[in-house]
Amino acid sequence: MSISWRFVQIILAVTLLGGCASQSNSSSTGNENKPGSGSSQTSGQSSSSSEQADPMPPGAPPGGLAASSQRPEVRKFAKDLASARNLSEPKILKLLDEARYSATVARLIAPVATGQPRVPRSWQTYRGRRLDPITISQGREFMKANAAALDRAEQRYGVPQQIIAALIGVETLYGKNMGNFRALDALATLAFDYPDPSRPERAEMFRNNLADLIELDLTGKINARVLKGSYAGAVGIPQFMPSSIKRFAVSASGTLEIDLITNRADAIMSVANYLVEHGWLRGIPVFAPVILPADAAKLVDGGLKPTTDWPQLKAAGATLSPNQSAVNQSWMRGGLGVIDLVEEAQGKSELRTATPNFFAITMYNRSYFYAAAITDLAAALVNNK
């Protein structure tokens, strides 16, 4: 279904850095990349830092211009974008000339320097930072205040209300921490001066999101000159990357206006739509209620898709958890995956059996830690004990 877009243009000054969608890649299993909510960014523990005046590192573009039209690669990018999307090349170049290189963005995205110690991954540490009392209490308040919108989203998409709320809570503390980096600067910096030359695919992903940001601006759906978000370019209550705004954002009221900055109902509906578009299945849990065999670690492949099923797990020694009936267990008919939540310092892992819905959440952020924390927070939001 095609949607005609007209975004409400809002100048929003946000003083805190966005939640999960704007964090460094610590304490994760696998590469914790913001896929966009579309995909696109790294994540880890919460940070309250915002745009700072970091000194320009060696190799920074002259004059601090991230996407100057004087750079041949920028001119080629603008020409190709104009041709592919029927946009004005001069207007593209004019907007790009306004982008400023952010040394802070480059520093936050950069990998750990060679020889520097890496903090061991810890599931319990990661989980504790996202299931703290404040996040849980504010999440319950968010669910109460937005009960009607959450109910509509669940009815329409089949995504439980608490999953939607938990994801928004981890991303932006329910819309309170949406980020203070200008998206144009962040994306231009990472598109043309990505700090890790060994990852050209990452630079390409940011170029694609920059292209979508420019298209949204030139077609009057956002104002890229004022739009702020995380240091990886994710914006709004759900921390959508521009590519996800184009493809997955929806209006709760069915109008042509979609506002992910101030309209909680639009954000709620868009999160549910994103999950469904990435494989969420109505009526099945995120984790299957099974007891894994003692040697189940060998079943972990570290991937982001289910690679086994219930008959195979039973053959490997898995059993249903107590009080679980084999009747009406729809998750048994689909793919499954054994995932590990590691404690590197202790050399051990917690293992769980994930359904396709777990892997749908990892498409929001490519991390086992992230998806498991969302699920555990969701349970806490509706557990009154």
C-alpha cells in the first residue's frame, strides 16, 4: 500500500542523547547495529552526552564541511541521487554544503582502538541497565497514558502492547531522550568520513540513509536543517533512521501527516508496523517455553534468523517446560533458534529458545542482548508483583 507523505515540520530542541538507538556498541552479543529501525546503528548502554566540540581529528574534511560540493565523491553522490529519484541536483548540493563534520559523531562510532582493552560482554549488566526501576515505572505510566493507541496497534498488527512500550522505553525512555545531534551532520559525517575504513558497507548504509533524508527534505516531509536525533542519525520517539521513516512509518489516524517526534500514537503504530514488516507473527511468544538439553550451547549459531525447529530440538533432547501443553502451541510449527546471552568474564551463557518474533526484534537492533532485554522489560511492565 502506497502512502502519500506530508510530515509536520517541527523544530525540537532535545537536551539528552537518544536511548538505545544512539549508543555505543558495548555489552552486546553479535554486532549491535541499529538496523534501521532500519538498521543502522550501534547500541549499548545509555548515554546522556550530546553534540560536543571535539577537536578535529587528522583526516577530517577541510573547514569542517562533511559533504562539501568541492569533494568529487559528494558531487557524484548528488548527481546519482538526483538522477535516481528525480530530484534537483543544485538543491541536493546546497543542502549537503550545509552539513558540518562532527568529530563527536566520528569518535562515538569509531571502533575500539587497536591495543585498547575491550569491556567483557555481560548480559546481566546490560539487562540491569534497561530494567531499572525508573524505566519500569515510567513504562507502566506510558502504557496507561497511551492505552488506546497501544490497543489499536496490537489489534491491527498483533504485536503485544508491552513489547511496543518496552522498545520505545529502551530507545528513548518513552520519548524523553531523542538525541541532540543534527541528523544531517551525523549522516553526512558517517557517509563520507566513516571512521573505520575496513567497513565500507557501513559507510554505504549511512550514504543510503543520507539519501533518504535528503529526499524527505526536498519533498517537504521533514526539515533536515533542524531535525535532531542520535549520533547515528536515528530520530524521533522510536528512533527511526530515514530509510525506516520512508518505508515503515505510519499514521495512527490514517491521515497523510506522520509525526514521529511528538505524536506518540504515530510512533506506537510505526513500531508495530516495523516489527510486522520484519517477520513478527501474531499470537506466538518471543521465547518458546522449552527446557534445553545440557549440551544446547552447540546449537547456537550466532545468526539473526531461526535455523532449527521443534522436531529437531526434541531430537536433540529439548522438552516442554512444566505445565505446557503441546496443544495450541503455534510456535511449534515455525522456525526456532537457540540464542546465547553471554557473561564473558565468567565464561558462561544463558541459553534461550527464540521464535521468529525474537529475530524480528533483532532487525530493530542486531543484538541478542537488545532483543532479550526488550522482551524482559515487556514482561516487567505487565507484571504487578
